[in-house]
Amino acid sequence: MKQAMTKITLEQWRVFVATARHGSFHQAAERLSKTQSAVSHAVRKMEECLGQELFAIEGRRATLTKTGEMIFPRARELIGHATQIEHFCSGFDPSSEGEITAAIDIIFPKPILLNALHQYSLLYPRLSVRVCETALSGASEAFEEGRAQIGIASYLPGRIVAEPLLSVRFICVAAAGHPLHQLGLLTHELLKDHRQVVMSDSGLRGADSGWLGSRQRWTVSHLTTSVALVADGQGYAWLPEHCIRDELASGRLRPLNLAAGRSRIVQLNIGYGEHLEQVRQILDLVAIFRDAVQDSEPPTLPTMPSRIDADCGRTISSVM
């Protein structure tokens, strides 16, 4: 019995994923170093083979159809698996010079990140680390597409090995002169009538991180921009406490007098793919991140302290 051959090539799936991610044939072509006509032709051939329209073309924008949205996560995972296989089948040697990519949420404290990278450079001076700064679902997406070997985020795919790393405290704040400070005890309903500054999701299918869904929202992609806007009096926001300590100390920012929900805790986890369990460099970087967190100030310590088995580098979690 002959085995059925697939109609769509792996390269065509790459084109599909790139077009879906960037929303246009032109940008996908630039990303893949192809011509725009080659990208559009590949998509048309896919649609002919599948008998389904994958994109709706609106001007220069290519928007996924319902069918496209349904198959996009599966296609992205397919590309991720293929990338992993290529690494191992093309002479990839984890003990030699190379590069490790870590997808790290932007709310992860920068001093801890700097300390961890410095310690890792001492251990592996000739190994490169690429830090992919993400927000919300961005780290999970990087794993699914095979673009990262390590992730630090509040959400990571269920198929990877993950553990709690640290808790980040968010405080609802506004500039000292903001009108909200003059209204006494505040409710969430009252906040909805004022502008909220929120962070955008770096993942393709994610949503913005506005907890309230305010009627007026300014969405930014960098924490520094969010802090600057709030400090300038142009809105309120829940911001990581460790990012605004100077502004709080100087009085430039003040916590809002909320009846409930003045602060929120976001749990960050660290994870790596199961196929990398035996790669020493990956486990060493995980261990260094964990040690850097444990060496930081008490408010950023993990909720579940962990230690490393010296013989194999595996994680052993314990509840204090």
C-alpha cells in the first residue's frame, strides 16, 4: 500500500506562516528573502491544493480567513518541529560554539537579566545568547515556532519543562498631579472613564494587557514608554513595581487609592523544551537564571525555591 504524499511542501508552510505573522506578502517576502510574486504564488498554490482560501486580500494587507486561522497554530508548530530536527541533523553540537535563544518577558527585572548573562558569559565565554524580548503570549509563540530554547514568561506551552521562577508585583499608579488622586476611594468602574496605558501582546494572536478594558486606551509595546506616559500625567496603569521604584520614591508617581485590586501579582515561569533536557548549556543557563533570582532582593524571590542536582543539572523543586 502506497503512503499518501503531502500536497504542501515545508517551504510553502514557511511562506504561509510568515505571511500570517506579518500580514502582507511584501513583508513576508522580505523576511524570507524572496520576491513578493514568489510568496503570493506559493500561497495561491497552497489554496488550490487545499481547496480553501487561506487569506483575504484587502489592499496590501493579507488577513487570515477562518480556515487560515484554524490551521495557523498547527502550521506554526510544524515549522517549529522541522527547525528542531534540522538543528540536530545538520551537525548541531551543543558543546561547541553556537547560539542559545531565550524568549524573556519584558517585565523580567533587568538587573537580574544582566547578572545572569554576565555569569553565563564567565561559564561559556564563546557561546552566544540571543535575548528575544517578548510580552504576554510572545514567549509561548517563540517556543511553538522553534525560535527559542528557553522561555521566561507567565504562560509557556504545556509540552515544555517549566517551573515557577519569580513573582512580579504590579501597582496601579498615576502621576502625582493626575485628577484620579483627587477623587478619594476609587472603584474599577470609575477608572474605566479615564485613559489607561496598556502593553501590547508581542504574540500574533494575543490580546492587550489592559485588565479593566477601559474606554480610553493607549497601547504601547515597551515598558519605558508606558512609564513615561504615566509619569507625564497622560494616563494610569498597572506597572511592575521594580520598574518604577525611583518614580515612587521621588513622588512623581503615586499608587491610586483603589478600594480593591491596588496591586496584582504575575507569576513568571522558566521553561525549556523536552528535547533539550540533555543539553548541558541549556540547563546551565536555566540554573544561572534561578540563582540570579535567588540572589536578588526578597520581593522578587520565586514562590517555589528550587535547587540544582549537581550531578545531572536537573531541577528539583521544593515547597518551603
